[in-house]
Amino acid sequence: MKAFLFDLDGVLVSTEHNHFLAWQRCAHSLGIEFTEKENELLKGVSRVDSLKKILELGSKTISDTEFEALLKSKNDFYLDSIQELNQSNLLPGVLDLLNQAKERGILLGVGSSSKNANFILDKLRIRSYFQVVIDGNGVQDPKPHPEVFLNGAKALGLDPSVCMVFEDAASGIAAAKAGGFTAVGVGNPNIKDQADIYLNDLTAFRVEQHA
Ligand code: B16
Ligand code: MG
């Protein structure tokens, strides 16, 4: 493999619980029930599509102004809750994998649905490892569309067949497969069957076997 492309949330760090609490607050303000079970549907899904799914769950329609206001309030609450994020919050095996890949000359990228990806990477102090970061600001069609990863491969000048994608969400594995990448599922047993390779966490990944 010539490059590794990483999803951010659920692979390098986990702020999914912060997203969950922020969406739950938003759903409750609309009188919609929202538990961890419903939250599973939002993993890896863009902010706009997440709110659409919550409205669908509650069979609700709201005005465009209210929609925009809810998106802002959800994001403000979420950002507030991750102010203390730092390198100790990296998921197991991440730093080791990044260092080993760098030593072997494997190119590294991030392909995230989050519009906060650069902010989070800076907090984690790992931004400099990546030659390319494609986030929710640079993509028209969110996961499960492969655009985010295709843009990453293109920016690195590589064909998807020589790039590996690391993902924790069903939408992300679908995006990777649709783009022609090798899809590595991480830390989410629900995606075991869809992924080409499945790992409980990144400590189990052997860079030398895929270099
Ligand atoms: P934001 P990923 C995704 O990140 C999260 O998994 C998902 O829960 C979130 O709704 C989405 O980013 C959008 O995030 O509101 O920060 O733009 O897993 O694709 O790195
Ligand atoms: Mg994810």
C-alpha cells in the first residue's frame, strides 16, 4: 500500500459520545426520543444529514431558519464539550501506527465527514502527520458516497487500489468499497462483514504486512 486514509471520529479519536449528547439535547428540544440506538444511524453521517434523520425519526418538519439554528446550537454545544481534548484522547495504537507508516514512507491522509476535523487534529497534535486532510467542508456528496476518499487519493496522486481506508462506520466502509479502496473496519463489530479486514483496535494492525 502506498497510502493510508483515516476516518477521524471512531478511528483516531472518539468524540461520538459528545456528538450523541449534543444531538440528544437537540432531539429532546423537538420532543423527539433519542437514545444510543438511534445515534448509531448518525455515525459518520454529515451534520445536515444527521438532523434530517432525527426529524425523520420524529416525523417532524421545521422551517429552514429553525433547521439552521438547530445545526448551530448542536455544533456550539459539541465544540464546548471537546475543549479539553488532547493527545491522551487518541485511540489505542494510533500514534504507533502513524509513526511506523511515516518511517516506511507510506503517505497519510484523513477523510472525515466532520467540518471540525482540522480543529480536532490540532487539539490532538497529529495534524503534521498528514499530507492531506479532506473534511466535511471540502465534499459535496457525504459518505456513503466515496467522494471524500477519492479526493484524498487524488490529492496524493494515487489510485484507490493502492490506498487503504480505516473506518468505524457502515457509511464509511460503504464509501471506501464504492471508491475501490481496501476497507479496514475498526472497533465496531457491526461492520465486520462489510469490511475487507476487521480489527478491534489499531494496536492489532501490522504496518509491515501492508507496506
Ligand atoms: P461535524 P467522521 C463524523 O466524523 C462523525 O462520525 C459524525 O457523528 C458527525 O455527525 C460527522 O462527523 C459530522 O461532524 O458536525 O463535526 O461536521 O467519523 O466522518 O470523522
Ligand atoms: Mg467515524
